[in-house]
Amino acid sequence: VRSSAASDVYKRQAYLISNFMFQYPSGWLADRWGRRPIMIASLFFQAGLSLAYLFITDPILFVALRFAEGIAGAAIIPSARALVADSVPVEKRGEAYGIFSAFFNTGFLLGPAIGGLLATTGYASAFIGAVVFRLLAIVLVITMIRVEVKNSRVVQEQARDVPRRRLFTLPLVGAYILAFGDYLYIGFDIALMPLWMHDHLGASVAVIGFSYVAWAIPNIIVAPIGGRIADRRRRSMLILIFGLAQVPLYIIYGLANVAIVVIGFYIIHGAIYSFIQPAVDAHVATSSPIDARARIQGMYTAAGLIGAFVAANGFSLLYGLNFRLPLFAVGISYGLCVLIGGIIVRISESRGLVSGPDIHRKQDEQ
């Protein structure tokens, strides 16, 4: 598909918008019908859409496919993250989400590499590869996920009757604020990161690709450790310490003049991030009522996608004024979100609104 820069922007926006719109509905379906059926349906439709790309030559239809893919993709993460909470005891969820994050980033690391390798034989090969991997994922879901199908009338009525206020309790509001701040850099990454590194830091395409590797590898290694710590320490403490520790890194990125400096600090950043994300994930899971877990995971991701959308559009305006301003804005905005969200999580822990390591120890002593 030959498209203009404007249509490229529309493709990215179409996916973000539809993915945001269908986070909560897909979570609602997963709470009523079960995680596994929704995950299978999502992967099946994503495989079909990947195949459809081979027959599209009109950029407008390509945008429509991206919108549809955002809908299909919205069903995976809420169901998968809710499934972790369903399957893992509360005292081990930090470690479980750390492992989940490590696998997620492994896919993020290997996906572009495999796709690029397949594309050397023709772009069609990359799309066919996406179809194959999604079909393999369906097989894994069917054979490895052993959960009861939620088809009983009682469970469905419970899922239907969850009051909206339970989706906005104090612990969850803190998590939504943290997700909004966390996704600000994702919005910058989607809209501006390659331009920033290529045009202002002199990075080649290969160097830009390597920068993702530099961030992902330490994150993959350290995330399970960070999750284990999140099961033993106050999660609010980890959120505040390792969240605020990232703020100076964004300032350094904004001041950098060469790509090697950014890559070096990406390695540090990937490791630091590994200590906050499992803590937030475990906090969200522990704060979620059992009959609304997938919906809350959808709300949590949707809050992040709002941050990404705001950043992708707002920071583009700042970039037009000065290429350093978006990085400074990310650092300041993210720091404020960490401070506000982390304090809310701390208050929630102090009031006993959410269980944590201290409560687990007291229960063991009793």
C-alpha cells in the first residue's frame, strides 16, 4: 500500500481509537463469557485481518482494517491479565505479572526482528507469518489454559450487575492515573520517537531498532525479580521510588545530542521500569472484584490509551516548536502522575482498601 504521511497518521490513530473504545466492552464480555473464548475469538479475527492486508491496495481500506484490528486486539490484554489474577494467589501476583511483562516484552523484541526477516522475501511473508503465529497462539490458548467456562446463570448475572462505582474505587483511580502517565511515552514513541532519533540525534534505522532492544532486554531479565519484590514490599513505595526515578531520564533524553547517550540510558530505564510495572499490575488485580476483573483491566488499559492519544497529538505540537520539549513534557507529566497516583495507592493501603504484603503477613501470623 502506497500511502502519504497523513494516511500513516490516520492508520495509527484508527488503531488507537478503536482499541480504546473496545477495551471495556471486551472486558465485559470476558467477565460474562470467560477469558478463553474471548481470547480465541480475538486471535482468530486478528489472523483473518492479517490475511486481508494482502488483498488491500486502497489506503482508505487499510485505515479501516487498522480500525478493525484495534477492535480485535482490544480483547486480548484485559482477558489475559484478568486470567493471571484468576489463576495466581494474591501473594504471588507481583511475580506473576513480572513474568507476564517479561514475555510481553520478549514478543515486542522478537516480533519486529522476525517480521523484518520475513519481509526480506517479500512483504506478503510478514503478513502470512502474523497469521501463522496467531493460529499457533489459538492452539496454545486451547491446550494450555484450563479454566471453567463461565456459562452459569449466576455468574453471568453477577457480572452484569456490577455497579459502575466499583470500577472507580480509590485504589483503582490511583491505578488509572498511573496508567495515563505511563502511556504518555508510548504516545511519543508512536508519533515522534523515530523522527527525533533520526533527524536530531543522527541515528540510522538500525540504531533506532537497537534502541528498542537496549530497553527490552534488561526489562525481560529484571521484571520477574521486580515482581517478586512487589509481593514482599509496599507496592506504593515501589511505585513512588521507581516511578520518580524515571523522571530524570526523560530530562536526559531531552538534553541528549547523540543517540549513543539515549541507548545507554535506555538500558538503565528498562531495568528501573521492571520494578514499577509488576507492582502496579498486582495492585490493579488485587483491587478488582472477582466478577469485574476483565472490565477493570480494560478500563486500566483504556486510561493508558487516553494518555497515549493525548501525547501523540499534544507532543507533536511541542515538537514543532522545539524537538526537546516533548521529552521534558513527558518527564514532568509522568512525574506528576506517579506522585498523585502513588500517593492515592499509599492512602488506599493505609485505609485497608487494598490488600498487600503487610496484610498477608498478618493473616499468616493469625
